[in-house]
Amino acid sequence: MTDSELRRKRLALNNGSGHMPALGFGTLIPDAAVTLTATRDALEAGFRHFDCAERYRNEREAGEALRAGCATGGIAREEIFVTTKLWNSNHRPERVKPAFEASLDRLRLDYLDLYLIHTPFAFQPGDEQDPRDADGNVLYDNGVTLLDTWRAMESLLEDGRCRAIGLSDITLVELAPLYELARIKPSAVQVESHPYLPETDLLEFCKERGIVFLAFAPLGHGSRPGPLEDPVVTEIAARVGKSPAQVLLAWAVQRGGALLTTPKSAARAKENFNISALPEDALDSINRIEIRERLNNVVMTGVPGFIARGGSR
Ligand SMILES: NC(=O)c1ccc[n+]([C@@H]2O[C@H](COP(=O)([O-])OP(=O)(O)OC[C@H]3O[C@@H](n4cnc5c(N)ncnc54)[C@H](OP(=O)(O)O)[C@@H]3O)[C@@H](O)[C@H]2O)c1
């Protein structure tokens, strides 16, 4: 595969609704002004896949940047792939469609390429995204199951404004039974994944069923020490003349998944898009890294690891 083919690689969705560009840009950016500039820069650098969420509280800015960037660059809506996510406080089936509509409205889009259940954890239903009791404990909702929410997600596909559905922050143990019971199978699963958390069993499960395995934190959330400073990764980077970030992103695509990265400057957006195919022995060396580290506990609790509680965004 040439470098250009790798950068433009797209993964077919299992319901035939389209293709997801493997290189995705994530909008988990607390600052509204930075959301605007970083999203624009990502579009200019070549990214065509954008990941949003009602929980990020910046769908308006992400949508605005995409609209302006597409108009300036002559990019049609069909050329970009946009995802957003249903938050935990909207898991009750009757809240799913209104939440979907509200996201479309904030993004000012006519349709979404992908809508994900953000986490399998249902919080107390309502407009408070972070419901807590007096002692600060999260208020979960035991009155709704993940399958109840999934059934409501399935019915979103009926009018064409939601092209595909999937899940995020889910383990294989939770995904496998849901997959069996689903009338419409998930098209994508978004989870933390990098060489310190390869999630190989989940990747294989997804590949066998045509589900896109979509890695978030492919750079380990930028943490240092972390995968960006791993000696195996830095040695390969020096050998192939790419940056450690480019090595990590190429590995994520070449193993058959898609990814989401969040460069915040134009220079980093270019760097993160301009990946090059790694030789097989480099992929093998990364696969042999034995360090295991989960950086985001959202998969255990449904509480985001990266948004300060009570923060303004
Ligand atoms: N489903 C979920 O629960 C969930 C959870 C987390 C994230 N996500 C999604 O996944 C997206 C990506 O996650 P992420 O932000 O952790 O991705 P990431 O790309 O692994 O990490 C971003 C961090 O890496 C740094 N960085 C970016 N490009 C770099 C480069 N070329 N060299 C060195 N450092 C670099 C950034 O630093 P600077 O800020 O200094 O540029 C930032 O600190 C999010 O935006 C969101 O859409 C989903």
C-alpha cells in the first residue's frame, strides 16, 4: 500500500451505508475557539472523518468549522464522515431520538454517518450530564438496559438521517451478547487502543464480523511517559524517518482499524495525517511490546476520564 493509499484508506461499514476514513480527527477539545481552529486545520490537512459527542459540549463549534471549511475547500458533505454520540443521561429509549435530533441540530447537519452509544452506562435520565448524589457518587439508572437503548438506536436508521450505529467504551464481554441480540448489528466500536492497550481480542472479534474497530487515544492521550516515548516506537521512528506519533498512527491503521487523534495545531494536523506505511518487521516489533496500560477509566464507570467535573465545557 502506498503512503497516499494508507492516508486515504476507508473501511466499509457492514450495513452497506458507506465507508469510514481510517484516519479520524477527534473533537474532545474543551476550548470552543480551539475546537474551531483545530477542526478547520484537520480538514485542511486532509482528515475527512470527524468524531463528535454531545458530552464534549462543542458540537456547535465542530459543525461550524466543518461547514466553513467545506465551503472554502469545495468539499461536499458526502466527502466527510461525521460521528456523534448519545450521552449516558439519554439512555432511556424515549430520550434517544430527541438526543439524536438535538445533536443534528447543534451540528447543523441533515444526516449523521454514525451515531454511537457513548458508554454502556446509563446515568439518571435528564439534562444533567453528570448527575451525582450529595456525596458526589454518580447516579446510575437501573431502569434501562443496554439492549433497550440499542433497540431505540436501531429505529433511528429508519428515516435515513442516521446512516449507521455503534457503541463506544464497551468490552468484548458486553459486546458479544449485544451483537447476538441486535436486529441491526453495530457498524463500529470505539475504544481506547494503542500499543500499551492493543485490545487484540476485540479487534479480531470486530474484523470477523465486519465491525470497524475505531481506536481512541492512539497516541496514548499524549501522556509522557507513554507510547510516544516507548523505545521500540522511537527507534522505528528514527529508522524510517517519521515521528513517533506517525509511527503509532500508521500501526493503528495497518493492523486493520480506524483511529481518532486530536492534533490542536496546523503543524500537528499535517504531521498526523502524513503517515507512511511501516515495514512488516516494525509492525511485529510494536506488536511484541509487553507493557499494558489503560489510560482512561471511562470504560469502567462511564465517567469521562478527560473532562473535569463541574468544568465549564
Ligand atoms: N469514546 C470515548 O470515551 C473517548 C474518550 C477519549 C477520546 N475519544 C475520542 O478520541 C479522540 C482522540 O483521543 P485523544 O485526544 O486521546 O487522542 P491522541 O491523539 O491519542 O492524544 C491527543 C494528545 O496527543 C498530543 N498529540 C497530538 N498529536 C501529536 C503529535 N504529532 N506529537 C506529539 N503529541 C501529539 C496532543 O497534544 P496537544 O494537545 O499539545 O496538541 C494531545 O495531548 C478524542 O478527540 C475523542 O474524539 C473518545
